[in-house]
Amino acid sequence: MTLGEVAGLIAAIAFVALVGLLAVPVLRLGTVFKEATNSVKELTDHTLPILDEAATTVAGANSQLEKVDTITTSAADVSQNVSAMTALFAATLGGPLIKLAAFTYGVRTTFSNHTGGAKAGAKKRKEK
């Protein structure tokens, strides 16, 4: 063996050792990637049902909001109808009722003055 062949043999052995030393971290890195892949798969398996349930919940909430909107619209319509009926009642019966109240007040006042005046006169006569 010549000196060049010995140097080539040493270089080949060094290269094999270097490849062997670098193979260990590469194999460990492969294990890490395999575990990361399994973790992502497990996370995906658990996340998809949650997303489906969330979509169902949002759809149900949207349905309930549509019902609330319908109820709110109906309540606004009822409020407008009550307001219109109140205005109609006030316009139709308000004036005559006020006149009737004024008339009855006048009649009561007149009778009260008439009977009250007679009682007051009787009291004055008794005092004299």
C-alpha cells in the first residue's frame, strides 16, 4: 500500500464516521417529525367535531335571532296600533266627554250653591 492509498483509506473511514455521527441527529429529527405529524393529526381529529358543533350552534343562534326580530317587529306594529286607537278614541270621545264633565261640574256647583246657600241662610237665622 502506498501512502496515497493509506490516506484515501483514512479519508474514507473518516467520511464513514462523519456520516454515522450525522445519521444519529437526522434519525432523531425524523422521530420528531413523526411525533409532530401524529400531534397535528390528533389535534385535527379533535378540532373538526368542535368546528362542526360551533357551526351548528351559530346556525341555531341565527335562527333564534330571526325569531326575536319577528317578535320585535310585531311588538312595534302593536305599539303603533295602540297609539292609533288612543288617538282615535281621544278624537272621537275626548271632546264630548270633556263637555259632559264640564256640564256635570256646573250642575253640581249649581246644586251645591243652591242647597248650600239655604243651609247657610238657616244657620244665620238661628244665630240671630
